[in-house]
Amino acid sequence: MIPFITQRKGEEAGPANFYLLRARVGGELRLFYGDEDPRDRPLRNMLWARCSFSTDEDGLPIGEPVWKWMHPYRQMGTMFANRCQVCTRPARTPLGWIFLAGPKDQDPDSPLVWTNQPPVCTRHVRTTAKLCPHMEENPMVFLAESAPLHGVLGAVYDRGLGSSVDVVERPGEPVKFDDPRAPRVLASQLVRRLTSFRVLSVDELLDQLSRVEVPAQAG
């Protein structure tokens, strides 16, 4: 089983045909594609990294997986809609949303806990833990009652020598939507901030979910 968000061989990044223009209101520089269309800004007016799609006649991804990469649009779509990153079904459970992280990735006592990993449904908790080498088959499980959109991961661009437009920063932390750098970011992953969460093991999570009645899932 290959998670829906996983990039496949043959899915390639688009050409870097960028330019910067200064906004009429506010005066900040904003990054654009030379041949931009509305699909390049799918949410919050953020410019999104282009990537080709390798799909079958039903629109499902095909090809050998590139396990360490997430397809930027499939990641964004599942994260935005809170859909399972494996099967794309609604991921909400009776107890909240399930987000997984590597056993050493997160400090649950940090004032800001964020994730670029879309949620998983109950059915695919163990599958994700086993398939993803990063999880080491022992993920940290966040059961969140609330996970608002927080920002994006990506590259910050600025003017270089001559007329070139170059990457000047690759922040390790998310760039929030209201960050002054946001107009110059090429986003590749959508990020949610986890609030009102509990940290559990996989066995604890599945045990608690087994004790509640599972209603029809909603989006």
C-alpha cells in the first residue's frame, strides 16, 4: 500500500520561471510564475510549487513511490480537507483527528506544536507507522480536538544579481500566512498547528477508539 500523498517517480517539479513584482498597495515584493494561472494559488493567495502528476484513468497516483517526498498538491489537498494521507477518506474520529510524528520529532511540551503530516484515519494508523521509515514503527500519536491551519513550508525568494530571482532562505519553521516573507514564498507543504491534544501510543489510541461508537464519518 502506498500513501496517496507520496510522490511517484516521473512526477517532476516545474521549471523555475519566477519573477518578483512590487505590490501597488503595501509595496511588498510578491513572487509570481511567468505563466501563472489561478491553480497556482490554491489557498490564502500563497504561490504553490508546481509538480507533474502521474495518474491512472481514475486520477489515482501510479508509479514507483519516492518514499521521502510528499507530492506538494496531494499533501496540500489532504491537509486542507483533513483527509487521510493514505486513502483520502475523512480522517476525523469520534475522539478527534489523529496526527503521527516520528518518536523524536516533536516536544509535546513546546509552546508551538505543528505538523506537515496530514492526518490518518483509524484504519491506517498501523499501516502508516509500519510503512514510513521515519516513524520507526513507534510513532508519537497526537489525538487533537483542534488543528487550525498555521502556515506553509517552502523556500523564500528575493532578487539576486542582475534580473535573477533566487532562493535566499529555506526556513525550518513554518512561514505563517501573515509573515512579511509570505508574499515571496514558494510553498510546498501546508502546516497545521496542534491544539487541545493528547499524546498516546498506537495501542492506547486504538484501545480508546475501540471503546466508543463510531458514527458515520463527515468531512
